Amino acid sequence: MTTMTMAAALNAGLRRAMERDPSVVLLGEDIGRLGGVFRVTDGLQKDFGQARVIDTPLAESAIVGAAIGLAMRGLRPVVEIQFDGFVYPAFDQIVAQLAKLHQRSSGTVRLPIVIRLPFGGGIGAVEHHSESPEAYFVHTAGLRVITPADAATAYVTMQQAIASDDPVVFLEPKRRYWDKADVDSAVDVARAPSPWQSRVVRAGTDVTVACYGPMVRTCLEAAQSHESASCEVVDLQSLSPLDTDTLIASVRRTGRLVVVHEASGTAGLGAEVAARVGEACFFELEAPVLRVTGYDIPYPPAQLEEHHLPDLDRVLDAVDRVLAF
Amino acid sequence: MTTMTMAAALNAGLRRAMERDPSVVLLGEDIGRLGGVFRVTDGLQKDFGQARVIDTPLAESAIVGAAIGLAMRGLRPVVEIQFDGFVYPAFDQIVAQLAKLHQRSSGTVRLPIVIRLPFGGGIGAVEHHSESPEAYFVHTAGLRVITPADAATAYVTMQQAIASDDPVVFLEPKRRYWDKADVDSAVDVARAPSPWQSRVVRAGTDVTVACYGPMVRTCLEAAQSHESASCEVVDLQSLSPLDTDTLIASVRRTGRLVVVHEASGTAGLGAEVAARVGEACFFELEAPVLRVTGYDIPYPPAQLEEHHLPDLDRVLDAVDRVLAF
Amino acid sequence: MSDSEPAVRLLSPDGERLADGRYDIDVSDAALRDLYRDMVLVRRLDVEGTALQRQGELALWAPCLGQEAAQIGSARCLRPTDMAFPTYRDHGVAWARGVTPLQLLGLYRGVTNGGWDPTQLHCALYSIVIGSQALHAAGYALGASLQGSSDATVAYFGDGATDEGDVNEAFVLAAGFRLPLVLFCQNNQWAISTPREGWHGAPIHRRAEGFGFPGVLVDGNDVLAVMAVTQAALDRARSGDGPTLIEAFTYRMGAHTTSDDPSRYRSADEVDAWSRRDPIRRLSAYATRIGAADESFFAEVEAEADELAQVVRAGVRQLPVPPPESMFDHVYAEPHATIAEQRAFLTAYQDSFADEGVA
Amino acid sequence: MSDSEPAVRLLSPDGERLADGRYDIDVSDAALRDLYRDMVLVRRLDVEGTALQRQGELALWAPCLGQEAAQIGSARCLRPTDMAFPTYRDHGVAWARGVTPLQLLGLYRGVTNGGWDPTQLHCALYSIVIGSQALHAAGYALGASLQGSSDATVAYFGDGATDEGDVNEAFVLAAGFRLPLVLFCQNNQWAISTPREGWHGAPIHRRAEGFGFPGVLVDGNDVLAVMAVTQAALDRARSGDGPTLIEAFTYRMGAHTTSDDPSRYRSADEVDAWSRRDPIRRLSAYATRIGAADESFFAEVEAEADELAQVVRAGVRQLPVPPPESMFDHVYAEPHATIAEQRAFLTAYQDSFADEGVA
Ligand SMILES: Cc1ncc(C[n+]2csc(CCOP(=O)(O)OP(=O)(O)O)c2C)c(N)n1
Ligand SMILES: Cc1ncc(C[n+]2csc(CCOP(=O)(O)OP(=O)(O)O)c2C)c(N)n1
Ligand SMILES: [Mg+2]
Ligand SMILES: [Mg+2]
């Protein structure tokens, strides 16, 4: 066990994957000498060389498009998009090519590509640096979407994502990059539990709180701080496929659900969760599913972000409302 | 009253808007001499000249980006994207610029831009020509999204969309381009009902069917053909803002809801509808909200599309299931 | 073609052999006959494609009529392990890479979104989103160069495609990484209704210099010239000297696709003028002139074309429509819970009709 | 700078006036002093920006240190109704367009995503998504030309931005519509950690020719040369002759932003070498040499800069944090049901705390 930040755990996960499989290559803007603006690739170019850690031009469509070509050539590219808000120039390559080419080729072309995307707000950044675009990717068939909530998970799921033969959008909750946790770097990733499922991160009996990525810590803190109710917290983790089995089992027990994410509410992931649980737990639900999300607004200036983002109080407010129903 | 196809009604609506307001300009690929691949802009360049109907280079990001610049210069651009599947190269300009610039500028910049997007399947086309990308735009704050279901609505809403000071993604259900209806071309658009609301297109008492765009006709036919149940059909029409008031009132009466769309189900618009109605009608719902949607797959080859797309039978199947609950 | 070197040309429109100071190529009589056969067969396939669409057997067809020399000439220079990235119109390229006519028709009949195994044939699937394949080609070439291989890659795209960001970003990658890549642009003068002439400020091949690599203009209806410049570009790629942009000046003799009505935007005169520069006639005249082929050979190829047409006509009607459940087969390479669920739903749903005897 | 004409230069690094066969400009002594004042004040503003970020008063700062001549020289050529489209680093451009220092700091303090009225100041908001503004500028220029106006438009972008599809598509629009547009690229040698040299095959200004319009290389640390080429490009634009690409060769003396650590990727020697080409020192040497300015003037400007710094320091702390509900104010220009609902929710939610006395 080593205590490390999530950024360090991701770095270690990348390193392990590169050591194990020489076909793993990294590409992105400023990932080499600089080590990425968050230093997640720090030291990797030095140790693996410029042929495996490739600094690219400033062109996101080119980066993802090139990754597709590299994969066709038998490599396993791991792409870094510098910030969430800069993934949109690559949207066509992701949605019309990366997501669809395996199907287009009747399964003959595999695209084991990971797109690393630092996402979410809460870091006081200027515009375009705090976006939560996950719903776009979850709605896009052919992609897998995953987000680790802590350093330990990050270390393992990064390696699992790279090992997957499907394209994976790997969302890194950037406000949690500096959170530390104990990471078991000796873990046998091949035997680790599947990453494509959600997990109960706190058991409880009165209400279920579903969340993922940056909101997991927030919800855990809210659960801890609730004075009377026993909150079960489910980290969805795998956003596509969205594993609602664990969640549904939880709601069948608690009868109440609050879903939390930073992204705008309308047509966000919370809607999908509410729709699925609403259908599966029709008789068990004792209150409507409540959503706590970012508002349907462009990400506001940093000094207002605390009002936009779900925080402990808003989660508790929803928990109380769902309990009072 | 004139009987015309939806394509002709859209053409007439564009013409009226251009006559009324000299700042309305059209731009897109092949919209001038050719009149667009669906002929929706047929004859407009001849009558209004090349300065108002502008053939653009083959570059979607450039088209939307230029429209933003034109709007900053005081014009009201109406953009044609040739097919749904070709809107993704413009995604950054739409999502990061068009949707956000009014807010970024504290309201000083207005972006009265309409993006016309022929969308949906059912026309036996090759890949990329049958997509339903509406959820991406509905999830994006700052955009309005609307889709007319028939020629009469198309004529009016096109003009209303152009008159709006907000950016509007105007989804044209291309498989209905050739459907005819009576269009009142003398209608006073300024006094027409707001387009930003849904409408009951068929009254019924047993179950509500919510749909939009190409699925409205399908759902009307299903409702008509149901042997025993009385189905109310609601055309959502305005997808953003998503007007669920009308729908909620309907479900409060019928107690049952089926939502239908062509797009993939996961994180599609049906999820948002189900989530909202599930919350608002918690005590009135007598059965879970059921969704009838495209599967979570890349759009299949044309010969399989009938199995992918909701059709009369699948709608009836869901209606029966929701009634049997 | 203002402001540019004259196009490389090795055959006059009447089939005379010309000298070009810059490029030359030696082609044996047998190879000439093969090129001719390729071009005639591809044209027949193409004509059948259009006819089959008219008969309702295909959903769409994008004719390559008139572009056979550009496609065959370039693709025939590739080695088996080189890689081609074609567009929806590059039937000659697909043909040269060994894609069978029926594999090729599947996409346009709507029974598949692809049709062949790109890895096996070293020919990517047709790209429909304009310009997107140029980046895949760049990535593929980057992969080859990282692996120290001598495989070259060719990206095909049209004149219109040079407007797209993706193609320009491919130029950036090509220059920056000195990729073993040939960027092969068929300037067929039209992007649907958008004419190349008059609109753009500079000829396409000059675009390359601005990115830092050479561009060359070639008469795209001259199969020998196309081969000469492509071979040189491939050699350059293999020897580590980086990319080349080739502008093959040609003409789209047919409609954009069978859905298009070109009479709305271009004159019959223009089409006429270009028909006098037909690439196949040019090659046959040359082959005849030098005695590499005679009437009996041409008749033989004609018969072969008739046979091909028959095979295509018969075969296309029998292209299997995949079962509905196949929609779920290759969405993901690994098991996926939602897909499994939806597949089960579809099966149950269909069985429910079977129960009712509705089939 | 291989393979290209030498950069236009009218001042040597030591402030000697040079002749350039192609460009010249006549600048009065008063105008020279104004340029100097602009550059010094912008530099002070910039230094304050960095300092304020260090003190926690700004979330971020993107220094323009070293690029003052490129920014002031170009933007000061614009007429009031011309339009500029700057990036996050173009504080000199914003300054020249009349954006006040405090308007400018709002974005970096996180109290606004913009800060001024682009329509009123004829200066677009800073663009953060690399290259996106080039297309807005092209559209704006197209609008001006459709309206028959003689307004010119300038798009600012960096060397790295020339890799992006959007910038290249802007070149396509500029060439195709012969837009009254100046594409002004500040090649400051770095795109964060990506060096310009060594990577790209051709100098940036040569990119333009490939698209069909002229490109020119100018010493970006020479304010007179920058003015001369910008003025010529603006004249060209106004007279309907179309766009020009200007590559202003300069250097980012500071970090990419205050979040960056340039020691990871570039040497102190390189920075040192460029500091000897400082644009302000060059101008002051020239002004002194020709007697357009003296020590008392320089001292006066220094005092003005001190004053500016104080105003900025005091003002920035008082920049009002907008009320939470303002998040909903300008999402849409017209009423929007969902927004109204969410605003009401927020108000009620906040009131619920007020009730509890939590404030
Ligand atoms: C991104 C994108 N936008 C629009 C289209 C629609 N479209 C199909 S072909 C075409 C013209 C292409 O012209 P060109 O590149 O010259 O190739 P050609 O068809 O002449 O072979 C257009 C606009 C598309 N397929 N992809
Ligand atoms: C589309 C996009 N991708 C990535 C970024 C992150 N980023 C911000 S500035 C920058 C480098 C820009 O370099 P250049 O264009 O040379 O401008 P400079 O910063 O040197 O002024 C990058 C990669 C961005 N802002 N937008
Ligand atoms: Mg063409
Ligand atoms: Mg730079």
C-alpha cells in the first residue's frame, strides 16, 4: 500500500500498462516534456521515449483521428485531451468514427483506445475548464465511459480501460487529482473486479444516493454528516454501460433515491438513472427520484461555481426532501 | 389554405422570413444553385441573390463559426447542415461558442441563428444520414431545440425560430419532408401560439403517448389503430425548453405514459421526460413510464433500420404493456 | 490551374506518349493491358452500380465514372502491405486492393455499413464523413513509422474535402511527423454543386508547400502520369522523406450520386468537353499505338466486363440481409450489459409475433 | 525562418531606423510617444496581472510580456469601427480597443466569462478555445463585406493555433470570399510546451499562399514594422483585395499562464537571448535617438504606470462578485421556462438558509 494522489495513481497506472504491453502509446498536447498540464504523464516520456509518449500538434480532431489510425495499425493509444472543454473539436472523430468503426467493420477493426479527459468543476478555473460532458458520450452507442472516484480505483480502472478492446472515455475528476488514498500497486489487475459496474461505497438503509466521479466524495461527506438518516451511497463509476443493477437493488431496500452530478440536469445522466429506477422500482419507490445537478446554464464564472455545483448542503436538502415525501 | 409538402412549407417559411427581414441570410453547402439536397432552399438564391443565400465551402465548423460572426455583425443567419451526421464537425462551434456567447457577453451579444438540421431515419440511407442527435443539443444549455411534425407547423415554427433572438437548432424530420398538409400561408406568425410548448395532437383518456418530429405521425397512426384503448398523443415539439406542463396535465388524467423517439434510449430525451413525469406525477402514475426508442447501437445498415426504429407495432406493444401494468 | 506548374502528363488525350522533364515511368505491355482491364472492369462495375440503383436494387450509388485512371493508377502502385484509405467514390481503389464487387455493393444496398476486412485487404472502409479518413491515414502512417516498417499509406479525398478542418489537420500531422503518407486528392472539379474553379484562391497541390511538404499536379486522366507521380511519392514516403500531396486533375463525369441532378448546376458542354479526355480511351489509343494491345484483347476485356456485370447483377440480389439481431453483434468487442438486454428484448419481441403467427 | 523572405524590420534591436524595400511607415513623434506609453502601460498591467495572481486575487493570468509591439502595433492601426477578435493573451489589443484594465481582469478573477460589450468597443471577447475566434472573425468580415462597409476585421491567434482545423477553415473562408480580413498570428515560439521550431515544415506566413492569399513575416518586436505591415493589410482588405496573413515573429517572455512552469521545457538561455530583443527598449532607444522622447517623458510614463498599477490593485479587489441568481440572467435572450424554474428554485433554496439564520 502506498498513499498517493489520484494524479500519481493515474500516472502509476499508465506506467504499469506501458510496461506490460509495448503496444500502449500515449498521445496528446504537452504530455511529453511537460508531463501534461496536470502532470499525469510526468516522467513517462523520459522513461519510455518519444515513440511511446507522443507530443502532438494542437489539434484535437487530429489527435483522436490519429489514434484511430494507430489502433488500426495494432497499437493501443491512450489519448489525453487537455481539458473537458477542448474535447468538442474532436467530437466528430469520437462520435462518428471511434464509436462506430467497430460496428462498421463488422467487428474486424478493434479500437482499444482510451480518451483521458480531465473533467468537472470546482477548481476556480476560467471558462471551458470545468465542463461535464459525460452525457454526450453516454448517449453515444459504441463508447464505454468510466470515471474513478478515488486514487485506488483510478490506478486499477486506468489499466482496465487500457486493456479493454473497446474505446473508453476515461473521465478524470480533476478536482480530486490531489486527493490522496492508499493504493495497492501490487494488485493483480487481471483479477480485479470488473470496472463496468457500480459499487456501494457506503451502506445505509433510509435513502440511496447515486453519484460518480467528483461527486462521490461530496455525497460521502453529506451521508456522513446527516444527523438522522442512514444514507447508502452508490458510486456509479461505469457510466456506459450504465450499471443500474446494484443501484436498483439498493433502492429496493431503501425506497428512496437521490441522484447527484455536476452536469446540467436536463437530459443529463441523472435523467437516465431516474428513468431506469422509476421503471424497475415502480412499486418500491416511496418518493419520486430527486436529482441534484448543475443548472441548465453555461458554466458560470468561477466565483459563482459553488452555487452552480451540487455541494453537501444541496445533497442534504434533497435527501431531506425525499425523506419527507 | 394550400396543400404542400413539409419541404415546400419550410421553403415558403424561409421565403416569408427573408421577405419580412432583410437581415435574414441563409448559408450552407449546396443551398444556392442546387437548392439544397432536399430542395428546401429551392429558388431562394435566384430570388434573393448570392448575398442572402450563400453557398459555403465544405466545412461545417466554418459554417457555424461564420454564422456567429455574421450575427455579431447584425445579421440573422439561417444555417443548413446537409445531414444530421455532418453536424459533429461543427460541435465545438455550436456547444462551446454558439450556446455560450450570449452568456459570456453578459447579454450584449445576441445570436439569432437558426441551425437547420434534417434528422432521423427511415429513408433507407447509407450511414451518417439517419442520425437523431437531439439529446446532445437539448443537454446543452444556451440552445433552443425545436422540431415540427408536419407541414403546417413547419411553416410557422420556421419563421418563429428565425424571429427568436436565441440560437435555435431546428430539426427537420427528413422522412416527413414529402408528407403533405394544408398550410395557411396567410397566418399571422406574430400572433401564432408560442412554439416553445408541446401540443396535444390527439385527445384520449387511457394512456398518453409523448413523441416529436418523425414519430408524431407514427404515434398518431398507432393511436388510431389501437382497438380498445383511447390514446392521447402529445407532440413535444419544443425539445428545449422542454415543455412538460402539457404532458404532465395529460398524464395526470390518463395515469400512463409511453415516450417514443428514434434516438438511442440511453440518456436520450425519453429519459428526461420519464424523469420529469416520474417526479411530477408520482401519485398519479398507475404504471411506470415506458420508453420506445432506437436501441443503443450505431445506426444500422438501411435494410435493418425498420427493426431499430420504433414503428406502429412497437408503440402498440408498449401501450399494451403500460395498460397491462 | 493558374499559378502553378503544368500538370504532369505522360499521355496526350489521343494516346501519344509525352515526355515530362520531372517524372517518368516504364510500364510493360502486359502491365498496360492489366491497367486497361482494371479500368474497363471498374467502369463496368460503376455503370452497373448506377443501373442497379435505378432498378431499386441499391439505395444509392456514387459513380466514379471518369476517375478510373486516377484511382487505378494510384492504387496499383501500392504494395500488398501498404494501406489505402478510400472514400465512397473510390471503387477503383477498392477494386485494386482486392475488395470484391459484391463486398463493395453491400454498403450501397444497405446490408452493411462496411463490407470488408480492412486489416486483411489493407484497404480501409469507405469514409463518408468528408475528410475524416485523412486523419486515420495519418495515424496509420505514424504507427507504421513508429514500428520502423516500410509500409506506406495513401489517403484519398476529393477537392471539396480540402475545405474541411480534418484534412488540414492531416497536413499538419503529415508535415510535423514527416509521415510516410501520400495525400491523394482527386480534384474532379465538383463537390456536389460547388465548383472548384473560381472559388478557391490557389490550386490544391500548392496547399502542401504552405504546410511544409511538396505538392504535385498530375493529369488525373492519364494513368501513366498518375502512376509515375504516385510511385515517386511512395518511394519518398518509404525512404523517410515524408509526405506528398498529389492533386489528380480529373472530372466527375456522372452525377454526385444517384440522388443528384447535376443539370441544376453544370452545363452539358462542360461534361462534353471532359468526355474528350476520357482516361480509358486515352490508354487504349496508346496501347494500340505501341502494339501492346489489339482488337482481340479489347474484345476479350469487353467479354470479361459483360461477365462481371452479370455476376454483379445476379449477386447483388442475393446479398444476404443480415438478421435483425445482428444489429447488436459488433457494437462492442467485449460483453456489454445494455446491449445484451436489448438484444434479448428484440428476440422476445419478435418471438411474440411468431406466437401470434404473424411471423 | 528557413525558406522564407526575411522578416520586415524597420527598427534594429538597438533602435536604429532601417529601410525595408517592401514596407515603410511614417510615424509622428507624438504617435511614437503614444505607442511607447501604450506598450509600457500594457506591460505594467501585465506584470500586475501576474503579481495579482500570485497574491490570490486572480484565478489565472496569461502574460503578454514581450508581445507588446505585436499587439499594440497592430491594434493601433485599426479604425474605431474595425473589429478585433483577440485571444486570452492579447491584453495589448484589448487595451488599444478601449477595454479598461478592470474589465479585462474580471475574466481572470472569475467574476465574469467576458467583461465588456464587444459591439460597443469593437473588440470581441477573449477567445479561449484555440482557433475558434478565427471563424467568428471570418463571418464578421463576410457580414461587413455583404453590407458594403469598409470596416476591416482582424483575427488574432497564436502559432499553435495554426494546427487547429478552425484556423485553417478560416483561411478557406478568407480566400474563397476574398474577405476584408487580416489574420494576425503572433508566433511567440511556444504553444505551452510545444516549440514552433523544428516541428513544423514551413514558416507560418507561407501557409497563406497555399490557400491563395499573401502571407508576410514581420519582426513582431518592432512596433513600426508591425504597424507598416498591418496598415498595408488593412488597406488591402478595405479596397476589396482580400485577406492577408501576418506572422509576427516574437517571443512569449513569461510562462504560458501562471499555472505553467516553463523551466520544464525551455532554457533560460533562450529567454535571455530574446530579452535582448525587447520591444519596449527598442522603441525607447529609437525615440531617444531621434529626439522624439527624453528622460522626462519616460519618467512621466513610468509614473503613469505606477498609477495604473495602483488603480488596478485597488480596483481588482473591489470587482463586484455578481449575485448567484445572475447565473441565470443571460443564458437566453428571451424567456425560458426551465431557467425561470431553476432561478426560482435557487432563490427559495437560498431563502431557506436565511430562515435558518445561516445567511
Ligand atoms: C462532413 C461532411 N459534410 C457534408 C457531407 C455531404 N457530402 C457528401 S459528398 C460531398 C461533396 C464532396 O466533394 P469532394 O470532396 O470534392 O468529393 P467528390 O464527391 O467530388 O468525390 C458532400 C458535401 C459529408 N459527407 N460529410
Ligand atoms: C481547442 C483547445 N485546445 C487546447 C487548449 C489548451 N491551450 C490553451 S493555450 C494553448 C497553447 C496555445 O498556443 P498558441 O496558439 O501558440 O498561443 P499562445 O498561448 O502561445 O499565445 C493550449 C494548448 C485550448 N485552449 N483550446
Ligand atoms: Mg470533388
Ligand atoms: Mg504561441
